[in-house]
Amino acid sequence: QNELMPLVQQVFSDLKEELHSIKSNVKDLKDLMQLSFENLDQSFKSYNLQLDKKIRGSQQLLLTKITEKSDIILKNIIDTMTSNVTQLLGKLDNIEKKVDIVHETVEKHEEYSNERFIILVEKITELKYEMETIKMSQEQQSEKVKMEYKEIYRKKMAFKVQWPEVDNSLSKKLRNIMIKQILRDPKHRKIINEKVLETMSIVPRHIYANLDLMYRNAYRYTGLESEILKDLYQPNQAIPITKNQSSSAPEVIAIMLSLFNINPGDKILFVGAKGGYIQSIAAEMVGSEGKIISISSESSAIERNEKICGNKTPYSKIMTWIYVRDIFEVTRLLNYAPFNSIFVCGRLSDIPEEYLALLSEGGSLVAPIGSNRTQKFSVIRRKEDSFKNTTITNFNFIFGPPV
């Protein structure tokens, strides 16, 4: 008995220290839980605010990625807090078991008072009740946050662009590889913005290719064969669209679109039909509230682009294709003006004033200026009735005249 009492004293001392440590952990856990849910609540309010503005296009894609990241953060926070609560409850259970063992050992000795056991058990019961309360609160708040996230997800999906079945896993993979290759060039990294690249990761380039002009016996191909996809997702390769039109290389398109500040709801004019690819990227960026107008003096290009963009993309409702005899005749454009952005898809010797007049306040016009040997990009921005011209010369791209 004399040997037993010091041992019991030590056990009680150890148990009291453990309880004190757990009590401190409980306080920290409550503080962490409150802070975590407050932060999540603020984040969700911010996401909801952006979603309620009906953001479209690549900005919507970026927002989707943010909410997907928030989903991971939310799961990690809830999992961590659940684990912490479970661990603390487990520690309390272990202390209870130790108390029971000690109690059974010494209860036969009348010299040792049961009062200390009663006090210790009361403390354990009190802490367990507090932990159960925390656990219940954590579960309730977790459910509340999950419901908030479901509401965000519902809103997000309500305006998600739905593509026809024109893609496969290889084409998606090659798009991402293409974007990484574009960014390998330091000059590209300086000028190409993330919003454009995010959008290019969505729009499948291969659906715009004219296989008849690229391959013999093209009728044998669907356009989803691996060798064709690898050709079409080369970052530095233009592809023919008609005998007079081509779709610029992806790296060129990325640079050209990065020269504009494209926002949801913008109205953009393309002078020259190109192949529909650059227009579709722009359409994804401006979203369902925006407008893409394209003019061309080649009727076959207009018809082809209108058919592809109407049947194979989700953008036909915001795209307008206009045939004109003279590419510099702007009369038919007056009903659509003013434009936030105008891109001249071909070289000019000078900027036509009639196009500058179509720009909105703060709008921009981009055009390659020069000869068939040397060209530079002119970026002209309108401020009230004045125009500021910025010249970009560090790219060796050669364009033909706009068609």
C-alpha cells in the first residue's frame, strides 16, 4: 500500500496535466474553427457576388477554378477539424480508462479518498461535454458551408458553356501542351496574358481546319486522328482555311488577343474572316452578353465560318458574319458600332480613319502595318476624340492583306 500511493499520486498528476493540455487544445480548436468558418463565409460572399454579376467567358473559367480551389480548401478545413475533434475525444476516452484502472486498483483501500476520483471524473465529463458541443457545432457549420458551396456550384453551372461533342482526351491534352510551348518563349511570356491562354485551353482548334487543303484523301479523316491533331496543335503553325484565307498560328493569335483588354459584354469587330478560331476565342472571352462581328470580302470564307461556328460551337447567337465587296466599306457596320475592340486581320499600309471612327471611348484597334517583308503591330487606343498609337516591333510576323 505504501508503494501504491506514490504511484497513484503520479498517475493523478499525469492525468491532470493531460487534461490541462486538452483544455488548452479545446480552446485553440474553438478559435481556429471560428476563424476558419468566418474566412470561408467571406470567400463565399465574394464568389456569390461575382457569380451574381453573371461573369462569362474566360473570367468565368478563372472563377470556376477559384471555386474549385475553395472546394479543396473547404474539404481540408472540415477534415482537419473533424480529425482534431476525434483525436481530442479519443484522448479524453483514454484518460477515462486510466482513471477507471487506477480507481479499481485503490478503491479497496479505505485510506485513499474517492473524492479525487470524483473531481477528476467531473472534469473529464465537463470537457467531454464541451468537446461534444464543439463537434456538433462543427458538423452544423460544415453542413451550412457545404450548402453555400452547392448554391455557388448551381449558379456556376447555370451559365457554363456547353460544347458539342467535338473533343477527345488527346485534343484536350495537346491544347494544354501547346499552351506550355507558347510560354517557353520569354517574349511571349511578357505580352500574353493568362486570360487569353485560359480561354485557348477551352476552344478546340481542330474543328476549324480545312482538311481538304491540308491532306490528300481528306475524306478518310474525321479530324480527330492523332497525327492530324498533333499537326493542328503546333503553336507556330498557321492552317489554310480557303485559298485566300488562313488561320494564324496559335502563338500569333495569343499575342494579338493579348494586345486588347477584352472583357465580358464587349463588342469586337474582326476585319477579315480568318477561320473562325480567333473569333471563337474572343466569343468565349466576351460571353453571352458580348458580340462578335466579322466582315470579309470572300463569301466562301463567310459561309464556311458561319456554318462551323453555328454547328460546332456554342457561340452562334453572339456571332455575326457580314459579306462586303470592299473590306474598307464600313456603312454596314454603323448599326453595330461602337466597338470596344477592332482587329484588322491583315496588313495595311496605314490605319483607315473610317475604322477609328467606329471605336468606343477607351476602345482599341490593332493592325499589322507595313509591307510584305517587314511589319509591325500598331495598337491605337481612343480617348475621347484623340488616339494614342503604340507600336510593337519585337515580333517577326508577316500577314497578307485582309480579305
